[in-house]
Amino acid sequence: MEQQFEAILTSPETSIDGIVTKVHYNGFTDAYDFKSIDGSVHLVIIKDDDGNWIRVDGTEPYLSGWVDELADQII
């Protein structure tokens, strides 16, 4: 069973509600996939070799701060 939880990302205009799912992504077993409820935002993040969270896929444009916001909600 996939690990899922609700998450909220913020933008200057509004909050973006979505669902985060732990997924496998290109060989990474600890990738997290955020999909907004309204379908406007998609974001996939992983930890790089140095332990930093990075965005590896998703919709454009996106706010770079969303990576940190999502990582905080994962931890």
C-alpha cells in the first residue's frame, strides 16, 4: 500500500491543497509526489546524494519554496 497524506503548499495568492504519495521515481525509493486537488500543481521531490531535497519533475511554473514546504511536511 502506498503511503499517502494531505499537504498544503502556499503561494502569494492562495493555499494549494493536495495529496502526497510516496513513490518510486527513476530508481529512487524515497520520492514524494504532490498532486493538487484541483490538478493545477504537480511536484515530485527526492533527496539528492548530499541529503538535500530537490525537485525532479512536475508542472511549470512552480515556486522553489514549495520543495522546502513539502519536505517539512514529509519529515
